Amino acid sequence: MNEHVPAEARMGNDIARQFAHLPPAQAAEAIAGHIERFWDPRMRRNLEALAAAHDDSLDPLLVDAAGRLAAHASGTS
Amino acid sequence: MSTVDQQSIWDPEVDFGTPAVRGAESVTVTIDGRAVDVPAGTSVLRAATEAGVAIPKLCATDSLKAFGSCRMCVVEVDGANGAPASCTTPCADGMVVSTQTERVRDLRRNVMELYLSDHPEDCDGCARGNCEIQSLAATVGSAEVRYGRPESRQQVAHPHPIDESNPYFAFDAASCIVCSRCVRACADTQGTFALTVEGRGFDSRISAGGTDFLSSECVSCGACVQACPTSALQEHSIVELGMPTRSVETTCAYCGVGCSFRAEVRGEGSDAQVVRMMPSKNGGANEGHSCVKGRFAYGYTSHRDRQLSPMVRDSIDDEWRRVSWDQAISRVAEGFTAIQSEHGRGAIGGISSSRCTNEEVYVVQKMVRAAFDNNNVDTCARVCHSPTGYGLSQTFGTSAGTQDFASVEEADVILLIGANPTDAHPVFASRMKRRLRAGARLIVADPRRIDLVRSPHVEAAHHLPLLPGSNVAFINAMAHTIVTEGLTDEEFLRERCENLDEYLAFVRDPGNSPEATAEATGIAPESLRAAARLYAEAPNGAIYYGLGVTEHSQGSTMVMGLANLAMLTGNIGRPGVGVNPLRGQNNVQGSCDMGSFPHEFPGYRHVGRDEVRGIYEELWGKKLDPEPGLRIPNMFDSALAGTFRGLYVQGEDIAQSDPNTQHVEAALRAMDLVVVQDLFLNETARFAHVFLPGTSFLEKDGTFINAERRFGRVRPVFPSRVGKDEWQVVCEIATAMGFPMSYDSPAQILDEIAATTPTFAGVSFDRLDTEGSMQWPINDAAPHGTPTMHVGEFVRGKGHLAPTWYVPTTERTSRKFPLLLTTGRILTQYNVGAQTRRTSNNVWHPEDVLEIHPADAELRGISTGDLVDLSSRVGSTTLRALVSERMPAGVVYTTFHHPVTGANVVTTENSDWATNCPEYKVTAVQVGVANARGDAAVAQAREPAETHA
């Protein structure tokens, strides 16, 4: 049941589950790529904040992807 | 031809008597001394009409195969005996025909006398000009009737009461000549077989299966009324308003079939009234056919609920105040500007409508991108076919169906999945049924036993009642069967596709076999294998799908799975095959094409592409945001988070149509400024601060694009009843916000679209008016449009075979919610019902009902007609039960046409992973008999059936 999960976590987890068959690093990059292409920047920042706060509702692949998004945003990758 | 020219006269389409023959070699015949070249097989009647020689006829019409019963069209042929009926006589090379000899004139006069002997002299239709008998009698010279003639309808041989049960037309047997045109139209054109001829000889009469029309199987498509040569079947509107004085060619505003109509009208200017809607024979999508909505359900355009003035209020608890357009537009512009000043430029956005024209939609996205200075624009396609956009773009390279509708006539096997065309796309369904009656095989994959599974003269070879939520497991099992049994098109895969090895390795995995997926799908493996073989081995296999594919948590994955299946079998790039989304609303395709998504400009080009953004920045003189904006559900979430505070909604009722109503309403309540532009004060308007009256399709000047990518002209029957066109209002809001936007006409807007979008480069009002509708791409490579896409090469080059991993939805049944709810549509209502509920279509569907399997009903003590509570983890509602075996045990079904039911109170926030299209088709629910309180509440809330205004 999803009603108490933040929207970015719910939607991000849905994306993560679609790429879970890939090797972890490849999956995280694919998840980050999808989110970067389709999500509004404020939603990406919200996701990064959830990951930074170690929100336990996030799929580990999504946490990895959020880190990559933050790195992309800061120009460190 | 200009719009004005097309409106100036009533000029009914010529009836050539029999259908055109296509593709045959030409033959030359001589008719009354005139040489005529026609395709071999063309009837003499048609050849004569094409040559300008009128032959009297009664039982013949060019939408139906020749019947040869009335004997009015007799002619003489040199060298032939007797006087053959010209409708059933095919032209042969060198044939010499005479149509006006004394012999045939005598024959016609005698035949007409017999007809007149039982046709009342006081026939209203004859007097009005809507009955061909009187004029034909004059034509053939039947001045006297030797056998006498009934003076009134009461004196005919077998008088019957007039059947006025249908709300739109009446049947008066007294005026009927039993020519069978109605019976044949119902069978051959519509494919319903509701009408028959009862009795024999002089006692024969037309019957709707022994009952009245309303109680019969009749679907009220009106094909019989259109076919009737007398006034036996006649629209009430003809009686009430009289015959039309002019006609306007336009496009229907209901489903994505996009039928062409001639709006037949009396009066001019704002006094004009539509007398009837006649489907155009030349309409590429419908070829002269229509459904009950398109032909009859236009009364909402003048319904008393229609709002004609701008209105404002300070709070949603206040009463509305009428204001001038200037005041309303100032309020919108100042309100949005103030929100942006306080909360940032991303705090506002807009939603465009699939019921509006391309030109209206285009200016909305332009207003958002340039005046709002963000990309927070979305469209109602978000909640229906956004996965089609994603899935077909990933695999084929563009977001559109691959075929024209005519393609189905060359299909040998049709895989129909998650679609119910006889209800949602009825005119296309008639075309499909015609092909099925001619021998094509049908596979239906749907939890519900839809009408096409078994109906008169149509029976599916396979009905696979897959469980809701298991689509991807199902399509993988189909692909597994095709690959492992060696049924693929090796040459097609090798030459036209990429990622072959990865995909084949994926799909060969035993985990994708029909046996391994049977628990998820609920489909017997051997049935699935048989269906896969049937599709793969067909010379032409065609896929048609609807929202039962897209409205799932893996909607986009499933669309890719369908594309994979077509590529595996080489069923792409020619007539008779393809992957065909049946779009829900009239301009879903167009609204998506016109850049309504927050990440794409018109033509599906990402906002992050510098070269694309540059086109618009140069033309509009404004730097544009390279980041994607908020989708509709993201707008709601952001509103509740406080970062999104102002919304413009064009012609959509998100408070009724979008899932999890409580969540949507809370989001709307949280906003500082909600602006609704609509015909009616809809559910969303309950949360609005500004109401801007919109225009109906009868007032619009523009274009729609239907599900087969066809640009069709929408032409105004009368001027805007609210004083402005919708595109003007949007331009004025943008201008008031500091970004000047103005056009002289909607034609100029389409010119801008064409100039900036390569796919639409060749389209213009002028071309559509002179050459007729055409399908995109329309450009130098395809100047007359593209009926079939991906011929020889995919838009993206190679077709991409994408592994489609099955990931079950998180929405599961439980002890508390043990049933699965899936939602859909019904023939007579449309979407949220804003239009059709304001017509007499309510006669057929006055309320939403819950279909429930007898076993589930018995377990709960539920009988048909009982009020039941339907509850999910997010909400509950009350509606009446219909115990039915159409649903499998464990699955219940309802529609969402009535706000009093509010089916979306129970649907959840779950959505497609790629596009956020809601998972309407899978909601875990419980059903129980409603208590007395629920009964009273529903009784109080239920609207009275509203009638045609």
C-alpha cells in the first residue's frame, strides 16, 4: 500500500523495479536517465533530499540513482 | 473552398445507387448515347448516375450492396432479354443501355402505382420533402393510381401505431414500402442485425425483432434512418425543425475515430439550428457511417446548463459573479503573475484538452512555455494513452498508430486486446465486424466477455480472459510461443530490427512460457499457444488495443510488448497489419502531437534539445525552459506540497476523470487560483475561482487529428456563443501576462505549427479545404499524407526490440479487498458524461452500474438492481449491481460516466512507471449490499435524466 509513501519515492520505486533485472550500476544509471528526462527539477530535488535523509521507503537502486542525479546536477559527473 | 462557401447551401451528397468498385480494369458502356468508363463490375445504375443520367430507384443506395427488389431502376440492354434492374446488372465492355424507353417507363409507372396504392396521401415526409415517393411518382409520371390510394395513414392496409420509443427517431409503418434498406443497413453497415422483415407479401413489415426500437437490439446508430427512402424512419428533429437549408462539413467531437459529418442546418448566424448530422460518405474514417453519439447526441451544445458568461469569485465557497471578458482575463493574468512573484515561475501551469482543436491546444502549450515561462503543461492523454506515446516512440520511433482504419479490411487475423470497440469506437467496430463476417479471425484478450466475443455473425476464435494486471506476462508468453515454435519472420527481424539477440534470449526464457505465466494470467497455456500460432501464421496479423493496455502500472511496457509481437512476425509496414491504438477522445492524437506533454514540443521533440528549442525561441522571441515540467499527477502532489498554486484547465474535468478523487479535490482546494474553461460548471469548477465559458465543436474553426493520424477540418456551424473563440482567450491571457500572442485566424496558428514541425510541414487549412483530410506525416516526402507508417524503414531507422520484464503491480487483492475492479465505457455515454448526460442518451444509461459475477454476487447476497457499496483502500461509493457472467469470478467492472457514482473515488494513485498514466484497470475492492443510509444518499444524489435541449 502506497498512500503514506512520498510521491517521488512511490514513482521512483516503480521505475526502479522496471530496471531491477539489470546489473545494479547499469540499473541506477538507467533510472537516473529516465528521471532526468521526464521529471520536473523540483521532483528530482525532492527525491535527492529523500535519499540524503536515508528515507527507508526508497529502493536501493533508486537511492543510487538519486545520487547520480545529484552528481549530474552539481556537475560532478 | 472557403468555410463560407461550404456553409452557403444545402446540397445533399449524390446517391450513386450501388457502392463504388475499386481497383478493377475499366470498361466502356454507352448509356442513353453517352459513353462512360467505369471499373468492371460497376452496376449500370451507378455508371448512369456517374454519367449524369438519373435512373429512378427505391431499394438501392450506394452504401449497400444491390438488392434488386423494387423494380424501379429497370432499363433495357441491347441484345438482352427483358428489362433488368440496373442496380444488379454489372457493366460489361461495349454494353449499350437505354434508360428512358417507353417500355421501361411503363414498367416504372406500374410499379409506382403499386407502391402508391398503400402509401398515404397525407404522408408528412412527402409534404416536407423527406420522402422520395411523391417526387419519384412525379418523375415516373404516376399521376393516377388505378388501385386507389389511402387518404390517410389510418387507411393503409395494415396500420400500426407509430413507434416513438427511440428518443431520436420514429418508425411509422404506414409510410414504409418494405424496401429493406433499413434492414440491410443494420446488417451490412452497422453489423447489429436488429431489424428484420416480418410476414410475407402484402403483410410484410419491418420489425425491430418483434419489439419496439428502444427495447430491441438496436444501437441507435441511425444507419436505418439515413437509408430509408421514405419518412417511415425519420428523425424527430426533422419534424420539429423542418428540412435543412444548408450544410457544413465538420468532424465529430466524440471518440478518436473522428467521423466526418455534414451538419445539416436551418438558419444563419447565431439563429442557426442543427437539424441533423449526416455522416459524410467521403469521410476517410467513417465512409458514411456514424454512431448514436455522433449522429444524435449534439443537443448538449445548446443545453440549459451551458455557461455563456465569464464568472469569478474570491473563494470557492462564494457565489459566482458574472463579469466581462476583460475583467476575467485581468483576474487570471494578475492572479497567475502574483503567484509567480511569490512562489516562483514554476508555481503555475496548464492542462489542455483532447476535446479542443489542435490550434486551441497549441496556443495553450505556447502560453505555458512562453508566458508562464515553464513547461508545466499536460493534457488529458496523461490518463489514457500516454503509454502509447512512450512505448511506440521507444520501439518504432514515433507516437502514433501505424495504419489507417481501412487497413482492417485487409487483416486476416485481428488481435484485439484491452479494447471494446463496439462501445467505445463503434464506427470502427462496424468496419471490423464487416471484415470478420468476411472471414478474418479474431482473438480477444480481455477479462470481460465483450460483445465482439460473440455477437450476430461474429465469433472470436479465441477469448483469453486474462486477469487484470497480467498484460505483460501475457504478451511475453505470446512472444515466447512465437519464438520457440519457429514462427518468427526471420527476414524482417534481420533486416529491419535491432537488439535482436538480447530480446530473443529474454523471451526464450522458460519463465516467459505460457505454462510458467499461467498462474499470473489465468489463461490456459494451450489456449494461449493456439492464439499465438493463429496470429503469427496469418498472412496479415493486425493488433488493435485500447485503455486496457495503457491504464496499468506497466502500460508503457505492454505497448512495447505489442510492438515486439508485430516486429517478430513482420506485421508492420503494409496494409492489413500494424499496431493500432484506439484513442479515446476525438483529439487525443492531436493534443499529444501539438506539444501538450511537459517534456515535449509539438512533434514529440524533447524540450532539452537545443536545436528544437531554438526554433521556438527564435520565432517567439523568448528564452525557453530546457527542463521538463510537471505532469498532471505531479501538479496535484506539488499543490499539496505548496509549490504549485495556480492552474488553468481547458475543457477537462479532472475532479471526475482523474483517479483518487479525494486526492485530486484536496490538491485543487490547496491552490490559490484555479481557472476552468468549459461549456459547463463541471466537477472541477467546484474548486475554481475563475470560469471562462468555452465553445462547442459546432462553434469551433480548426482541426482534429483522429486515431489514424488524420487531420480533419472542424468548421463552425454558428459563431461562438460566448463572444470569443477559445484560442483568442488564451492569447489574451498570455498577452495580459506580458507575452504578446495574437493571430488573425486559426488558419494562421496551423501555419505556425506547420512551419515549426517537420511532420506537419505540408498541412494547412487551404489544403484540407481543397484536398480533404490527410494523415501525417505530411511533408515533402509524403505530400498527400501517410496512410501506412514504417514502410521499408521505421521512423527511428531500425525497430527496437525491447525486453519487457513482467513486474506485477503493487495493487493486490487481500482479505479486506478480495475483488479486482476494472473500469471502462459504454456506447451511449462518453467519458465523464459532460456532453452525453445532457442529451437523451441517458435513456440507455441513466447511471453507472457494477457488473459482478454470479458467484461473487451470491456470496454477498447481491441481486441485480441492489444498491451496493464499492470500497477500496482510498475510498468508497455506492451504485447498483448488475449480476453478469460477462465478468470472470473475482473481477468487477463499472463505468465512470456519472459524477454521482464517482467511480474514481475508489481508484488509486498507482500509475504507469514511465508516464504516470493511472492504473484505472486494477483496483482491489470489496463489494457489499449498501445500508439504508447509502440507499437514501444515492437516491437523493442521483440526477434526473436530462433530456435533449
